[in-house]
Amino acid sequence: MRRSRVERRAELHRQRTLAVIAVVCVALIAGLAVGLLSCGSGMERPGDPPLGYLRDPLGGRSWRVAAWTLGGSASLDAAIAAGAIDEVDFDWYLSRADGSITSSGEDLDLVARARDHDLNLFATVTNRPGSTSAFSRDVARAILATEATRVTYVDSLVALVKRGGYDGIDLDWEEMTLAERGSFTKLVEEAASALHGEDRFLSVTVYPKTSEPGTTPGQLSEDYAAIGSAADEFKIMTYGRSGVWSSAGPQAQLSWLDQVLRFAEKKVEPGKISMGVAFFGFDWGGGHVSAVTGRSAAESVAASSAKAVRDAQSAEMVLRRTDTAGASHTMYYPDARTIAARLRVVRRRHPEIGGAAIWLMGQEGPGFWSAMSRTFASPE
């Protein structure tokens, strides 16, 4: 009797041990499968590196940083040296009404240079017909008019990523209206499907808004939820609050950034969202409004006897001066502390979003790249 009980206990122990081993094996297999599917921080497939996946933020940062460029290696080298960038959006590609795509300023050697540093590479395609042209609603309407022209355009996008060795397309269409809302959404969905079929990504650059469908023509043309569902990256142009169309003021109040991101998170998967960061400002004076960069503004301040002050609502600097002709000027511009303050909106209030998107490489002032890297470092 005693022996039988011992034997039963031994058998029970063995069965429990085997059950535990089975559970562990299942967990290990499941974990391995998840690991293989989640290569990088993008879509759930590994693709064929270096194409087809979104890399985790470099330099120990917790948020990814994308930046548009018109070309030139100096700014790219500086950003890489600071460990401040993960993605470059090469803004060289123009759309024609027949659905074809042309380029202006394309430099595939620069693309290769970025690839050598393990950065994601996107081709930015706009609805501008020429390098000096404005964004064209007419071009957009012509492409969106029929299924045939949309198919031609999508085929052109796929051909572009293959020819240039890009990870994806950044679609930046502007100056549309409510009339294009449905057909533009359809184009985004079709482009995303075609690019995904080639293990490539689609980024869409959109206007900022705090309600749906929005109020301005550009806002009305973009369905946040539908576009965000189809696209892999959702870059919001959170700047432009002031400019040639307004009186003197900042590019983005910090409270407004918070409002835009809070609304976007309700419509779009937060990890896809990037907050736009302006490296520029404007100078109002003498009856004119002119754009200034972080770099040119710093040079103007250094040459001026006037003292700049910080605007509390935007963290931008404000310089009020009188030029040699006696005209009064008011200049709003970013410095490194401005950039850090904008990024802290993400870090402290929207930690689940993907990161930031910068307009424009080459416009940075002193300390901009180190501010990007330092402020977006691992959480405190």
C-alpha cells in the first residue's frame, strides 16, 4: 500500500513536470514567433533588410526622428554625429497630371550615404508639378479623377521606391479641398496596399487640426481616421500658425501642439504619429514678411544690438529691432531651447506617439541636433 502511494506520487510529479515543460516550450515558440514578426518598430513583418522595416530609434532614444531634406550632406552628417535622426525624407519628387512622377535635385549618392548609417529612407512625393511650383489642386484632381490615373500614379510610386532603393513613400499632398477628401483617401489606401505588397511603407503628411472634418480647405481634404488606418506613418505639420498670411507670431504654441496631438491620438494609432517640428520662423518688418531659419536668425541676433526675449506660450525667441532704413521688425524664431520645449510636449504628455518630423534639414541653428538627441533620450 505504501509503495503504491509512493509510485502514484512519483507518477503525479512526473506528469506535472512534463506539463510545466510543455507550457514553457509553447511560450518559447510563441515568443520566438512574435520576435520574428516584430522586427523593428513598424509593420508586423521582417521584410528584406535594409528595406521593408522601420528601425528602432538610434542613439538610445525612445522616440524616432524623421527629417525632410532638399539635399546636401552637411546637415545630414551633423544629425548623424549627434545620434539625432532615424529617417530621412528626400523631398525631390513631383507629380504630373497624367500620374507620372518626375524629380528635381535627386541625389542617389546622398541616399546611399544615409543608408550606410542604417537610417530609414523615404521618397517624399508632392502634388507640385515643378520644383519652383506651388502645391497644385489641379494636379491632384487630375490624378484622382479616374481609377486609371490613380493606378498609373500608384505604379509610379512603386517604381520609384524600387529604383531609388527607398524604404517607402512619404506622400505630401497639399492645397486640396473637401471635394478631394474621398478620392484622396482611396489613393492612400491603394498606395499603401501596393507598397506593402513590395515590403515598403507609406507615410502621409497631413495638416494639423483639432476636430473632424476640420474647418480649412486643407483640413477638410484629409480624413484622419481613414488615412491613419492605411498609412504606416502619420506626420502632422504642427507649425504654420503665423507667417506671410498673418501678423507677427510664433509657429506653434505649446498648448496648441498638445491639443492637435490629443485629437490625433483619438483617430490614429499613436505609434504612427509624428509631431512636426519647425526649424524656421518669420521676420515681419518694413511692409514685408520673410522666412528665417534657425541658423540665419542666430546670425541676425548676433549682429544686432537688440536683445531677444522668449515667448512663454511657444518657447520661441522674439527679436524686436529697427533696421538701417528705420523700419521696425519683429522676428519669431526657434533656438535649441525652443526645440527641446516642443519635444517635451511629446515626452511628457504624449509618450505613446512615434516621435517627431523636422522641416527642414539645413535650417538648424546652434545646438539643434544635440537638443533633439538629448530631449528624446530614454525616459527619466
